[in-house]
Amino acid sequence: MLSNRPVVRSVLVAVVLLVWFGIASAGGMAQGKLSQVQTNDAAAFLPSSAESTRAAAASRGFVDTQTLPALVVLQPADGSAVTPEQVAAVQGWAQDVPGTALPAGSTGTWEAYLVGQPAVIPSDDGEALLVAFSLDADTANGLVGDDQRAAVAFVDTLRGSLADDLGATATGAGATGLQAWVTGPAGFVADLVTAFGGIDGVLLLVALGAVLLILVVVYRSPFLPFLVILTAVFALCLAGLVVYQLALHDALTLNGQAQGILSILVVGASVDYALLLVARYREELRHVESPAAAMGRAWRACLEPIAASAGTVVAGVLCLLLSDLSSNRSLGPVAAIGITSAFLAVLTFLPALLLVAGRRSRAFFWPRSPQPVADEPGASATTVPDGVWGRLAAFVGRHARPVWVVTALVLCGCAALLPMLDARGTSQADVFLTPVDAVAGEEVLTEHFPAGGVQPVVVVVDQADADEVTDVVRSVDGVAAVVPFTGADGAPGAPTDAPAKVVDGRIRLDVTTDAPSDSQEAVGTVDDVRDAVHEVAPDALVGGAAAEALDTQRASERDLTVIVPVVLLVIGVILMLLLRSVMAAALLLVANVLSFAAALGVSALVFTHVLGFPGADPVVPLYAFVFLVALGVDYSIFLMTRVREESIRLGTRAGVVRGLAVTGGVITSAGVVLATTFAALGVIPLLFLAQIAFIVAFGVLLDTLVVRSLLVPALVHELDRRTWWPSRLARRTP
């Protein structure tokens, strides 16, 4: 990699550092703006063939402007009925909201972003008020003020105005005696964006801080950990720069989940690859005087396993391109960009950092700076190192069959818990792990108003079939009301006597469900509505928010059945080419699939009986599979490439013992680092990320400490030369 000529080497190091500092300068700004190019609307992820997507397209002809409702729910703090004075105060406040100035940095008022006038609706029981604001859906995604999305800024404005002008908040009441919550689609979007806001700050700080502590323990040096962390940060800057430009120009769809996973993948992979490179560099510094020569030898030795590892993960995540959901399809390239950035940073920026001090570069390892020692001919080829890993390797070699049998049985027992995982989907309210205004407001809304009236199920049907469809929909359990859409202005649930609006011979029916539109109960009702409607009108289209959730869940279930076999096939081919063996590739795949099933089984037990989670989204097992199999097989690759090298010299059984002994420490450190970085996702208070954090962190530790340390080496020892079938691994005399 690096020239032995001091002048050329110094110039090369300087150029590499300058290039990377330029990338960091531009990428740091792009990383901070990733949230501006996020899309967190589930409807935007669905394929055009989905029924809810086609229903949305058909229903656009019935309205001049698509809207995003922001709902304010108010009730007396003492539980009494709403008084006329309170109604008047709320009406006055609602009329003033459109004239409120936009956030600092923008000119104008919110009137330009609202459709129609806000409507104040009392509940039938007289104990609550509903104020419905309709944001223009097209402008709601635009930026206002300090680069904040308009929908989020408007919700913030409502909450601030309620507290300042009415003295009404979720936790207390002022002079009006009212409590207030902002909910509805806009409220949920705002709270979701706020939760994802921790990705740029809290998540990275927690991940980098935890990794730094681990590296200090591993390296026992005050300097080296910071070089590794700096490499990870620069890799993240490169990834952020590329992803930002692609998302800005609509080449991919970025959501908050993908951004969080990108940060964790880049940090984890960068540190993993750096551990391998630095460990080999330290080893070579004991054999040569020149740090540059040591780095050259270490770089060449690490290139193949790191490239194989990165290539395996990239190939695995790119299989997500086969998904029906654009959010899943885009995660593939986003993750691939992150892994590639980590690969480039570790093999270019980190070596340049380690060599920037010239012959004094050994000082980075202080106080345990490696010094050249006399080689002991033959020792490295035949001796199993002392220490914990040497003793474990010897134990596995002596008791190979009992080790793999017991380990496999334990993993199968954990995998047997897999049916406990309920991955049929969750309500939007269940997504948040901490109390948020939108969820609390929806509970109050459901108590006093028709829950499904905010975002009704939409049925677009030929006018001739409208009466029959109306009758069959009304007979479906979970349906509260069915009314034709008239096009008249009004808030959700407001009555109207206007005639049904007809567009191209079709009318639109708005179906109110008993359950909130973002709940699993409403999703089940939509499924029943579709069955009933299609029996009498096969060409009718059923859409709406609950239908979009149903189509998203079905697309995720389809993705699981399609993508999993492709991932296994792709990774299997890579392993066969890398190890030049069908048997070894099959062994690693079976071991890692068993490890994945065990991790998911234990996770199901923890989610259900320890953490009390309400279920999981269907995409959770898909993401867990892709990341665990692709990342988990990495550690087996690191092990087996060394085992193959040692087996050529010592024979397979002796080779696997020595391979496990010499790679145990660094690979275990890499696994702990990656598990720690994924566990950091748990600081974002969202159900999906918490579940992914636990499954992948636990699964990586299971792969590192059990599969790679016990199951795989014991099986290789048992199979002996058959491991390398159909090739014959020719043994060379040391």
C-alpha cells in the first residue's frame, strides 16, 4: 500500500489525510442535514400496485387539495362538562391561529399553509372539544424557519400557543380550566420526528462513548482509541455526504430508521475493521523495525478478510432491493454505502493516521509500545498461544463432538421459542416507548369522539354499486358509519346534507371505524371491509390510513419470504468462492441461520414476558435476518480464513485449534464493539429500533461467543479434511 521511499510515503500520507479532511468538512455538514431529506410517511413507501395506493390516486379527484389533519383535543381538567365560556375561548383562539407568524427565519403566517377555516366541534357527551386544522399536504413537507418541516413547526406552534394563550397543556390547566393535546396525523409526525431527532446527537454520543471505553480496555492506550474513533467518524461523514446527495435528488428514500441504522453500521463496521488492522499492525511491529514496513505487511494481510467481510455485508443488504417497499429498498443502498465508507476509511485514513508520526508512530501504542523481538523459527507455525483462547481452543479440540452437540441442542432450544414472536404489526400509538402528546391526545379523542373519523377508510366505487356497497360495509363488524363524500367543507365527523360528489361515474364512501385508524383493530376491520366490498364490486378500491398499514404489513411479509432465500444464496456463493469449499460454506450458513433463529427466539421471550412489548412490525425479523446473517458470518469468515491458512501447514484439526486461539481475542473484541453499537439504538425511544437493537446486539454476541468460538470450530474439527470438500487442501510442511 505504502511506498518504502520516505519522501513518497510522506507525500502519500499527506494527500490521504487532506482528502479525508476535505470529505469530513463537507460530510459533517451533510450529516447534520440528513433529517431534512427524511421521508417518514408510510404511504410514500408503498408500491404503485398496492390497493391503498390506487385508492389514494382515485380519491384525489374528489378533492382540490390533499390535507394533513392536526387535531387539538381539549377537556376540562376537573372532568366536568365544557362551559359556554370555554367554548368561546377556544373558538377565539382557533380563529387567531391562522394569523400566527411563521417561525423565525420565514415571513408570512400559517394561513398560507392551512386549507379552510378551523372547526370547533363539541363532543356528544359535552365533555370535550375538538379543533380540526387541515394543513396542505404538499406544503406541509416543506421547510420553514430554521430548516424545520412545516408540519412539525405547525404542531410546535399549536402546543406553544395553547400553553401561552389558553394556559392549556396536557399536564395542567390555566385560567380556562382546560387541558389540551395536539394529536392526529400531524401530531404523530411531529412526535416521530422529535424521537428521530436523537439520532444525530444522543445516539452517536452513546455509541461512540461506549465504543471508546471498550477500545481503552482492549488497547490499554490513551491515544489509539481516539484514532480508531476518528476513523469511524470520518467514515460516517463520507457515508452521510453520499446518502444526503442521493436523498436530496430523490435517488433513494431515507427515513429515520435507515438513518439510525446507517450511523450504527458505519461506527460498528469501522471499529471492527480497525481492530483487525491494528492487531495485525501491532503484531508486525514486533517483527520489523520500520512502522511503514509493518503497516505494509499488515495492510496486505488484512485486505482479503476485510474485503470479504465488507463484500458479504454489502451483498446481503443489497438483497433488500428486491423489497416491495421503497423504505426497505433504499435501506439496502444506504447500508451498502455505510459499509463501503467504513472499508475505505479503515484501509486509507487509519493507516495514514498511524504513520503520520513517522518512526515515532509506535508511540500511539504507549504505554505498551510493541518493539521488535527476535523471531523463533517454527514457533508460529506449530505453537498454540497461551491464554484464555489458547485453553478454550485446546478444550474444543479435545472434546469436539460433545461441544458441537451440546451447543447445537442449546441453540435449537432457544430457536424453539420463535413462535412466541408476534410480528403481525403494531398500532402507531405503540411505536413510542415514552409518553408523547399525540398518543395521549388520541386516547382522549377516542373516549369522546368517533375514533376512526379522523382518517376514514375510503371506498371508491362505481355510482351504480354505491348503495349495495354501503349496505355490505355497514354490516361489517368494527364499522361505525358509512357516508358518501360530498366535497363540502367541514371537520372530520361533521354532518352534512349535501349530495354525494360524483367523479367519472364513481363516488367516494368514507367509512368510520370503531377503532382509531392507526390501530391494529382498524387494520383488521379494513381487511374485512375489502372482502365484503370485493364480493359485490370487484373493481372498487379500499384505501385510507388503515388500508395503507395493512398493505405495508402484507408487503413486509412478502419481502420476508422472497429476500431471505436470496440472502442465503448470495452469501453462500461468496463463502464458497472465498473458502473454495462447498462444505465449509454450507456449515457456516447452517450455523448462522441456527444462531439467528436462537437469537430471535430469545428475543421473543424477552419482548413478551420481560419488556411487555405489544408485538412487532413484520419488517423487524427481515431486518434482523439480513443484518445478523450478513454480520454474523463475518466473524466466521475471519476465523475460517485463518483456519484455512493454518490447515495448509498443520492439517485441519491442528489448524482449527490454532486458528481459534490466535483470532479469539481480536474477533471477540470486534463482536463486543458491534453489539455495543447496535445496543445504542435502544436510546431512541421507538419500538422498532429498540427491538432491532436487542435482536442484533444479542445475536452478534451469540455468533461471536458461541457459534464462532464453539460450534463452528468443533464441527470443523469433527469433519476434519471433509470440511474443504470438494477441494483437497494440500498440506505443506512448515
